[in-house]
Amino acid sequence: MSMPELHEGNSHVLGPLTTTVDGVPESRNGYNGAPQPQESVTSPGDNVSEIPFPFDSEWSEDEENGNSRSNLVRNRIRAIFHLQKKYPPGYEDKKVEQIIRSLDEYPAGYGKIAAIADLDSDFLICRKFGFLHKYALLYLQDELVEIEEDLERLDKWEFRDGDPKNLVSRRRDRGLGHEARQKLIARLHAKLKQYDEAVLRLKELQAIKRPTMRAQSNVYNLINNTQSLAGCEADWICQGPDLAAVACGTEHRWLNTFLEDALNWLPTRVILAVFRGSEQKAKTGSEELNLLSADRVDILLRFVIATIAAILLLVPVLVLFRLQPTSREDFERKSNYQILTIFGFALAFSASCSMSTKARRQVFFIATAAYSAILVLFLLVFLEIQRISWCRV
């Protein structure tokens, strides 16, 4: 009985291309391996001993080149705490002038679309091509099924009509020169590598979140207003479910969106004066786009989070203090209100933590338990104080 026919497959496996270079390449600056002499540079701390004592009477204003008394005091304080900058001879401390290109400098086309995507991290939007990735993955999966069937058929033939000892010894099978199994295993390794890479790549793509409607609308309007793409080539921005926000890494995404919506209620002049810097103004050019500084918005966001944390800790304490029973008859009614207050604020704390952070559920549970314990402790302290006052009466 002849060997079973196997599925035809591409036996050529492309590996990484490698190149070899003879000799040691010479560097661009002409370095040939010999040590270069180094110029001696005066350290900022070498001249510390030359600084006169700050309160020495001989250190007069004439030695300060006619500086004002305020500058003299400031220089002496810097000298005391070693805050005065000292540079080597010939060194100049100059501020780096930033080179910022606006959208007006780019002609309409793909270059301008790339400049638009570079305006803000929220504008880094592209398609996932989830359908194509899954299509290719299904094909790879079926090719692996064919290889699996070939292996099973080859093993059954070897057991019935061949030499069963080849199934229990890879070295024996290889020594006899059976190329069919070796080629099949080589195909299997190559195809499994492609399949694993496709699965992991698809997993990473699915983890990327969809851009916000505001970011998608801004990019869509900029593409249409600048007429940088033809009609059919600009339809990709309308593929909402298949879009990916590449730089969507902010932890407080929903809160950031809510904050931007709240800022729209303020006058435009106030928003631009507070939250837009010179860099954002220079980037947008003549385009009607109110681009805000991410650093300034982040500062406001952190302030809002700190305020919410303070409210969730101090307001329930104040409410529990106001709900203290004033008499024994009023104890049962107000105690129920106090327990409901603790429950409500604990629920609000848990909800705020789950929506504003990416912590795990165990962390939410532990944090909520600790927060509730703090409120219960305050309640017990208030009740103990009230009990002592009743005993004195």
C-alpha cells in the first residue's frame, strides 16, 4: 500500500534576511579606534571656594557691577544654598526656540492629513480592518486543519502498513530518511507561527478603544474643510465601529470628555485664554479649530478629582454630625438616617473609583471597605460622645 497523498503546501519558509560585512566599519566622524585627547572642562563646583562669604563686608555693591540691592540679596541667597548657576568659559545659556509648523504650510493632500493627525493625540485615528484580519485568520486556521489531517493520515498509514517503530522514535524515523513527515512538520512550524502572530495581533487590535465622537467629528470636518482627500478615499473616517484611537491611553477618558463638554458652556474667549497655549494657536493656523492644551486640561482634571475625593470624605462626616440624635426618643429614627448616609456615600465612592480608575475589582472592594470603615468609625465616635453627654445629664 502506497503512502497517502498529502495536501500541497508552500514548503518555502522565508526567514530573516541577514547580511555580513567584512572588516570593521569606520564611524562617520573618522574614529579609528585610537583614544582622542579630551579638553579639560571646568566643573561648576571648582570655583565654589572663590565665592566670597555672603555676609562679608568686603563684598560690596561695586563688585556686583552696579546691581540693585534686591539682586545683591538674591545672589547672596543663591550663593548660600549653592543655587547660583556657573558654566564653563564660553558657555551661553540660551532658550531653545521651538519650530512649529501650522496647517497652512501644508498643501492639500495626504501630507495635510498627517499634519492634522499630529495636532493632538485624540486625532490619531485609523481603521482596524477587523473583517480582513478575521478573514485571514480563518484561512490560516483551515490550513492548519489540513496539516492536522495529513499528520493523522500519515500516522495511521505508518501503524498499519509501514513500520510502527517509527511512530515511537523520531530519531529512527529521521534516520531512515522519511522526508514526508519532515516536510509536513516544517510546514506545521511555519503555519503555526503565522497563526499565532495573527491571533495575538488581532487580540491587540480588539483591545484598542474606539475614538470619541468629538475626535471623529473634528477629523472629519478638517478633512472636508481642507479638501485634502477625494470623496471615496475620505470615507474611512466614517467607519465608526472599525476605527481605533491609537493614542487613547488616558485613564480618565470619560471624565475628560465630560469636562470638555462642560467647558463648552463657558465663553469661547475665556476657554481659549485659559486652556490654549501659543503652541496650539500656531499649529491650527487659520483653521477654525479650538485646540486646547492637554497639560492645562489635565491640571484642571486633577483638581476636579481632588475636589471629588475631598467631598466624598468630608461631606458624609458633616452629614453624620448633623444627624446626631438629640434625645433618646430621637435615637432610633436618626440612626437609620445615619446608616443610609454611610450606604449612599460608600456606593458613590465605589462608583467614582470604578469609573475614574483602571484598578481591579478586588481593589475596588478593599477601598470601599476601608472607606466604609472610616465612616462607621466616625459614627461610633459621635455616638460615644452623645452617650457620655446623656450620662452626665
